[in-house]
Amino acid sequence: MKELVTKMAEALVDSPAEITVHEVQGEQVTVFELRVAPGDLGKIIGKQGRNARSMRTILGAAGMKLNRRFTLEILE
């Protein structure tokens, strides 16, 4: 799942080398903390949050297959 978040982010940003994804495991939920270059933050979020919402939807759908909850946090 970490690779999925990384690949989605790489497709959106100008500098994919600066992408970091940190995975925080919990009992019920796995949180992915995504950090990108400051200039790419707007591209990850998208207009009115559409890109971020889409990434979260894809994670939710993938989590249903694995019987696990995944959330995405976009950090500055």
C-alpha cells in the first residue's frame, strides 16, 4: 500500500525524488503520512481537494479488499 501511495504521488508532482511516505500502523487503521516538496503541495491537493480526495478514495477501496482501513495525511 505504501508503494501505491508513492506511485500516485509521483504521477502528480514535478520533483518525485522529494516524496516521502511514512507508514504508521495502528490496531484498526494504518495512516500514511505523505510529504512532498513545498512547490508540489498544491498539485497533490488539487483544485478544491480533488486529487487528495481521489487518493483517499482509492486507498479506501484497496483497504476493503484487504479488510483494513487506510487513511492518508498530507503533511507540509
